[in-house]
Amino acid sequence: MRNSELSKMEVGSVIDLRRKAKLRLLQMHYESGVGHLGGNLSALDILLCLYHFILRRDDLFVLSKGHGAGALYVALWSTGALTDDDLQQFHKDGTRLSGHPPAVGIPEIVFATGSLGHGLGLACGLALGKKLKGEPGRVFCLTSDGEWNEGSCWESLIFLTHHRLDNLILIVDCNGLQGFGTTREVANLEPLIEKFRAFGIDALEIDGHAMENLHAAVAECHSGPLAIVARTVKGCGVSFMENQMEWHYLPLNAQQYEQARNEVQQACVMSSADR
Amino acid sequence: MRDVFCRSLVSQTVDPRLVFLTGDLGFKALEPLRDALRERFINAGVAEQNMVSVAAGLAKLGLRPWVYSIAPFVYARPFEQIRNDVCMHKLPVVLVGNGGGYGYGVMGSTHHALEDYGCLLTLPNLRVFAPAFDEDVSAIIPLLMQVDDPAYLRLGMAERPAECAIPAYACWRRLIKGDGPTLVVIGPLAGGLLRVASGLSQARCPDLWLVTELPMQALPEGLLESIRRSRHLVVVEEHTAAGGLGQMLSYRLAWMGHAPHRFSHYHAHGYVSGLFGSQRFHRAESGLDPDAIVASTCNE
């Protein structure tokens, strides 16, 4: 499917998909009393786009920013791989749905992650393995931006460019905030895209909340490796969370949850009206 | 052991699942393996964290990756990758550490591996193989191609006494039967101990046992009988006391109700004088000299 086709034919279903997923994410985190919402809301559109419009049967995906597990679980729920009952167990005792993706129990999750700087190396191994075995399919890896403080990410970048892993696509969720400051304050790597290019990898920058842009970037990539710098907003879609560092950590109270729900509903009504 | 390791692994290269990753080491040693494996031999560069994650990815697809470096660079530097990416997923990645213990001698403390299997055995699913003789390496490598768990292979310099027969490979072996103390050793120090023991009378000769795989499999009945008889267990290892064989074995025996009357433990003490030298120098500083061990434990 081409970009124009996605934007014309599926924009209605994209709005609906985004609304349902975002509301379910808010509900899951609210009911479980769990934070990490900011980074989940920055990654959610990327994950929905991957699972609904990009990943094919032979493709594999590694969520390197394991703290985006909530968004991953909701994306898997939106495809039917997880149920409402599963999501209700999020963060509870005896759950399969731990705060970071688990090693066992969910077949769609290839690797447990959570400590940053592992996912890209794992994705390199999967991509190299596919090539050595002559298997079809691509490997996608989503990292955070703060994660690129980790030296192991750069080790993996050297490896994937040197070995020309043309079946690997790296996406960076650049929401500009990390654990205890903005990415510019803590360890400024901007312009990140230029650093990727300097390592010899094709790189492009997109709006990470415009699914048609991510879809088009992947569709137009005939041979990787490719790095996609996805500019996103931490807490996207909830006014009091957007670009606020504390929403890396805070759970919602009842009043905040209600406001967040209303804003998501309202945004979708407005998007539909714009069509 | 490195040459026999290379030769043995070359004989496994017919298995298309075998992939070998090196952290930029193996010059004048691993060239035959490189030539046999071609695109399945990967120099991953001086980047051990990535190398272990890549190996986990390969193993996830059903391949059999071996990851090679100087011992500390393969277990200490990428410890979290071993823990999270390999062990938590129970993937059949073989970590190969060359130069167990003080193997790299005067190269210095950064190149020594004094706490390798102790650290690694805290991780889930991982098995350690510490061969004592070159023949053990030849036996272990086909075994490792069949093991479905993560594994660590600790290579060193074999010291087999030419005149002594060695029993066929097993995880527990009695190297020589004597009426002296029960002596349990892991790794190449076994060679020196066997050499010294074989020159002793039956009465003074230790009952010398070699263990090669950790965690220990069931203790042989002959070993338990020996400890009951001798009432003195001596454990020898080129590894720190913390997390070492001595702790594992004494714990197991206490738990089984077979605690020995007397327990002696010869192990690595780090850098006693603060000076550096050969593997022999460091062993001697830690009291790991086979002649001295036998002299002090087998003279009653």
C-alpha cells in the first residue's frame, strides 16, 4: 500500500484505531495505578502503525525501549493477540504482562527488554540470522532517544552498517525527554540523524505521530539498513502530560484520568471533522 | 587448549547451524575455523556487549552461536547481555573464555578470570564446562552442539602428565585412587596434582577426583564413600573462594548430611604481593602449587 492510499482509504479507521488504543492505554494504566504513560503515548502511534500497516508474517519486531511495554500490550490487544482480560492483569500479581516485556508467555514478544541498549543488538542477531538462513522478512527495532546514551547502541550501529543488514529497520522514538531531564540537557546527541548518516546508514526524519509518514518511509525503503528518526511528543494527546517529564513516572488520579479520556475523545472528533 | 578447540570445532562446521563470533581475537589460532565457516565466522569487533546480543538473536532463530574472547571480556564486560538476552531466554549460546584463572599471567589482572564461573552460575539455565585436558575439549565440543542451554567453556593450558592414563571424559572422574585425603579439583590444575600424586605411596596418595561441569551433577557414590573414609575433603580451584567449587561442594555435602570432618580449600587469592608474573607465579602466590598442596595435605 502506498502512502497516498493509506491516507485516503484508511484515515477513518486510523482515527478510530488510535482513539480506541489510546483510551485503552489510559484505562490500563489508570486501573493498574502505573506510570510510564508519557513514553507509551509517544510510541503508541508507531506501534499501531507497525502492527496494523507494516509488519508482515515473516517480519520480527523488538521493542528496545522496554518501558513502552504498555503501548506494546495495547497494540497487541488491538490486533487480537491479547485480550481485555490480559490487559486487566497488567502490573498485577501473577500477571504475564510485567512492566517491561517478558521473556516468556506472549509469543508475539520475541525478546524481554527493559534495560536499555539491548534491543538493537538483538535485532542485529535476528537480521543476520535471517540472512544466514536465507529466510525472508525484515526486522524492526524501536529504541527511545535517551537510550542512545548507551554505548552498546553504538556498538550495534557499527555492526549493522558494517554487515549491511539490509533487512533491518531502526526506528527511534525521539520524544526529547529522558529519565531526569531533556535529551539536550542530559547528553545532547542532536542532530541524531547526522550521526546515523556519519556511521553510514541511510536515515530520515518523520513526524512519529503521522502513521502515513512512517508507512511511506518503510514502503519506500527497498534496501536497508534504514534509521527512521521519529519526532514524537511525550504524553501525546493529553495536554497536561505533553512534554512533561513527570509523566515518565506518575500514575493518573481519577480527575486526571477523566480529563485525559475527554481530551482523547475530543481530539478524535476534531480529526474526523477535519476529513 | 585453543588449538584443539579450533580443530574440534572445525569438525562441527558441517552443521549449518554453527555460527562463530569472535571479539577480534584468534590471530594465529582460529584461521582454520574462519576458513571452514566462511560467512558463518564473524569478527564482531571489539564490542562484546553487542556480540552477545547478536548471538542471542541468532540463537532465537535456531542457529548455534559460539562467542569467543579472552575470558574476562566474554563474561564480565557483557554480563547483562548474558543475563537478559541469553540466560533469561534459555538460548543455546556458547560463551568461550580463553585463559581461565591466571591464564594470561603477566598480562595482568584485567586479563585474568578469577570469578568467572562463580558469577555466571548465579544466572538461570547456564552450564559451565571447565576442561582439564585437551582430550576433554574434544569430548565437550560435540556435547555443546547438542546442549539446549546457555553454556560457558573455560579454556586454559592443559598440563597432562605424559606417563599418566586419563579416564574417558565424564562430568565426574576419579583420576587416581589413594588412601590419603579426598581431593577434588577443577580445571588444568588437575594435571599437576595427578603428576605429584602418582609418585606417592598408596597410603599417602590422595583420592583424586576431577569435576568438569557445573552446576555439579549428582555426586558419585565413590566420592561420598571416599569422604566418609578419609574424613578430609580438599578442594583445589583457580578461582576465588566466593562462588567457587569449594563453596558449592561443601554446601551440597552439608545439605546431604555428608559434611566432611575436615575441609581444606585452595583457591585464588587475587594479587598477594601486588606484583605480576606468569600463571605459575600467581598460582604459587595463592598456594595453588600442586607440589605444595600435596605436601601439606597428604603427609599424615
